[in-house]
Amino acid sequence: MPDLPTQGKQLNLLSKDFDNSDISATEFVINGSQLHFLAADEGLNVRLFRYFNKTALSWKGQKLLPL
């Protein structure tokens, strides 16, 4: 198997949800310039969050905003 280049690739924490949930699946949803996260938990609940770093409600992007 060939070695994959790793230069310039990072995984960074953008934001987080402060509720305790047992998340079993996640997905990124990109709508134009907006970034959303779809999360499903073990209780079959699906929640959609928005990453929005330009509002005080998100603590300057540290907290995901539920939709």
C-alpha cells in the first residue's frame, strides 16, 4: 500500500456541543458558506447543529448552535 502524504493535513476541534449525548453517527452538511453537523444518538434522535463563529450565542465559535 503506498504511503499517503500527510503534509498540510490536520484535524482541529472547531466547536462542540455541551450536552451529554451518546452519539453513534455524525455527518458534515455544507450549504454554501454555512457548515452544519448532523448527529444521531443511540436513542434514535437526530439533531442538526450549525457552526457559526460570528455570534455571541456561540461563544465566538466554541459552541455549536442547535437548529
